[in-house]
Amino acid sequence: MSMILRHLLLIVLIGLFLSVFSSRSFGDSQYIPVQYNSFDNKSYNLFAVTGKNIALLVDSDAYDINVISKFVGKLDLAYDFYKKTTGRAPEAYKTYNNLLTIAVVDSTCGLGCGLLGYTGIETLKDYFQLTYQSIRDQDLYESALLYELGRNFWFYFDQIGTQVDPFVTGFAVVNRYLAMEYAGVQGTTFYGDNASFESLKNNILNNMSYLYFKDPNLDWTNTLATNTPPPNPYDLDCVCLVASLYYRIYSDFGADVYSKFFNALSVLPLAKTKQVAIDNFTTAYQTATGTSHGCSLFKTNFKIYANDGSIAKYTIDDDNMPSAYYGYSGDVAITTFNPKADIFAGSGNNSITLFGSTGGGERIISCGPGIEDVHLKNANNNSQSIKYFLCENILLSNNAQTSIDAMLLLLNK
């Protein structure tokens, strides 16, 4: 063999070697060696596994690639949820091939660290290994990285975040749970305990707002404005109360209105006071729901009723003032004589009976995901305007005249 042919053969063999060992391939997935410069300006040699939206940069190529690829797929879905909810993507900062990066590092600003409004998340190596083991061994998912995605998708500093700080972190707290539902994953605590995860989730999404609503001495001025949570046995902070209030929009109106809320919020002006921040929130709420009579979440100018399901028959008297009933669990028969009462029935199999009277006006009726019947009864033949109606069955009786401006049947929540 001539010297020239030997050199050509050597070049071909070197090329084949580099193509095989520069990345470890497993089916459609592969580890790609990358150099990463961290938030605290440290350099790491990591291995990228890429998806549609996310590049996960791990510290070793010894992880089971099938587990890592599965995780990347779920992170891609969580990204889709956030983009669908907010209507936009984060500004590019930390990326790999134009993908948002999640990097495993030795030090960062917490277990996980996500940039606000920009791409880029870091997580500690020890925490990532726990996350990996939970997926590999139990098919359960730690929630911190889905929470940090919420930091990347936070775009509302000017409108509400600079004045009422819990709005910022509360956004990431509630949406990590909703992103997990969207991605079809079950959560876990650090120790592989799904039951504890679900208990904490329920306390945050439901119980914190219940404690706030049922206490007549609480409103936004002595909770959100002062970063003070309702007294609670869970040792949860005001951020969790805000998460619970965000969740009421999602659970009472559905995903489309929830997305419209954040889209409407994004174009509102800078809030220079706490009151303007609350006003901005209320304006976005009204725009998304198509209503004009305020937002009862802040309890301003509303009489609030809250029922955790322990009262099976609940009656709201006609005191002719704006009111809101917030239900949670249990099967409840709700009767209201107040034509200005909004009804957010909760998750049980409920029945709602509305008696109209003179002075009726715009109202919201949301039955929740259970099987509900709504009975409209009006002895005085007064016209009721139901601005937003989210229920499965409606029964008209006693010659009730009802205008339903927006009827959404069989909501997929």
C-alpha cells in the first residue's frame, strides 16, 4: 500500500472515531459534549440532550439516556404550557442551538435558579440526581425545574410585580403544578413521597385561598400589600396565597380565560403604587372574563362567602350588595336570593338555585368540574343577566327570563 493511501485511510479512520465518540448516541437521542459558562462565571464540561424547546445539560454521560430523554420530553411539554398560557417566549440569554438551557452545576442561587423573563435555568448536581432517580425508579417528578420555568416566563414586573412582590413568585408556584398536569406527570417530594406532594399541592392551591376568603378581617391590604399570609397550620407564606388566587382564575374559568388574563395583563401600564397594581390585575380579570363588576379575589366592595364543603346546604340571603360564593370540595346545594352574587361552586357535584328579584345585574356562575344543575327561579319575572356561565345543565322555571352572554358547556378543565 502506498504512503498516500495509508494517509488517506488514517484520515478516514480518525473521522469515523470522532463521529462515534464525540457524542454517545442511543436511538434518536444522544449526549453532545458542550462547554457551559454558569451564572457565577464558572466553566463546566457538560453533556447536552436536546428536545423541541429544551436543552438539558447534564454533568455526566453515564445517566440512562432513555430516562434523560423522557425528562426532556416532559420539560418540552411544560414549556409548551407556559408559552400557551403567556402567549410568548422568554428573551434569549442562556441557549444551546436556540433552545432554553437547563444546566447541572455545582453552585447556583438555590436548588434551582431561573432567570426572570430570560432563558436560562441552573440546578445543583445533588438535586438533579434525586430528580433523575425519582423518574428512573418511580416515574415521579420533582417540581423545582418546572417552577424555575415559571421564572423564565415571568413578564409582568411593570404591571403588578414591582409593587406587590408575592405576585412574582406566586406565578411560578401555581404554574409548576398546572405545567405538571399539562405534561402528564405525577409529583414527588425529595424522598419519593407522592402523598406528601399532593397534600402540599392541595394546601397551596385550595386551602390558602379558603382561609383568606372565610376570614372577614382579611383583604388584599393586610395580606398581599404587606406580604402577610392568612394564619395557617401549614407554615405557608403569602406567595402561596397568591398562587391560590391565581388558581381560582384557572379553576373557575378554565385555561383559555387564564391565558387571556395574562395576555391582557401584559399590555397594561406601569404600576407606581400597590393600588394601581391591584387595579391592573382587576382590569386584566375583567378583560379576560368579559365582565365589568370588579374582581372579588381582593374582597374590595364584595361580601365573600366561603365553604369547604362542610355545609351541605348553603343559602345566600338577598342583601342587595355585590357578593361572591367560593366553594371548594364536597357536594353542596347552593341557594341564593341575591341577584348580585357570583357563584364559584368548587369541585363537588353541586346544585345551584338562583332566585331573581328586582335589581338583578351582571353575575358570574361557575359550577366547577363536577356534575351540577342550575335552577333559575324567578317569581317576580325579573330578567337576570348571567355574564359568564360555566355549567353543564341549566333548568329554567317560574318564567325566569335570563340573558346568558357567554355559555361554555362541558368545560375541559
